Amino acid sequence: MNQEQFKQLLTQEGFQDLVIVEREADGYLDTHTHPFEAKALILEGSIVIQTENETISCVKGDIFHLGHAKPHTERYGPSGVKYLVGRKSEA
């Protein structure tokens, strides 16, 4: 799926606030939550997201989805990560 197709999918699913996020090589974010639901397409690099119940490993071309206020950690690969993300606030 390319960026334009992904943007169309996000719009159809009600995601707003489409932004590109870049994180540093070998970076890490400790356990945190977001006040929105997020769906993202990896554009470059890699990311590992750890939730209470699963480990999500993503590389270029993969999509990840996190529910509203879902506690998780993030670890970025040796080249960092760049992704296009849509955010949806809870109604």
C-alpha cells in the first residue's frame, strides 16, 4: 500500500490529523498512552511496540494500529523510523 492509498483508507475510517513522525535511531519511549486511536504506515526504518498482551514489530510497508489510551512502549531500529499516522479522538 502506498502513502496515497493509506491516506484514503484513513479518511474512510474516520482518522484525522494525518502527520509524518520521525524518531531517532535506537531510540526508546517508556510506557505511555495517547489520547487518541492511531493507525500508521511505516515509511522507513523499523519500530517495535510492546503492549501488555503483544509485541508488534514493523518495518517499511507494515501498518500498526493502537487503540485509544492503550499503554505501550516504543523501540526504534538502528536507522530510526519514519511513519505516516492518522489519529482519531474518542467520540
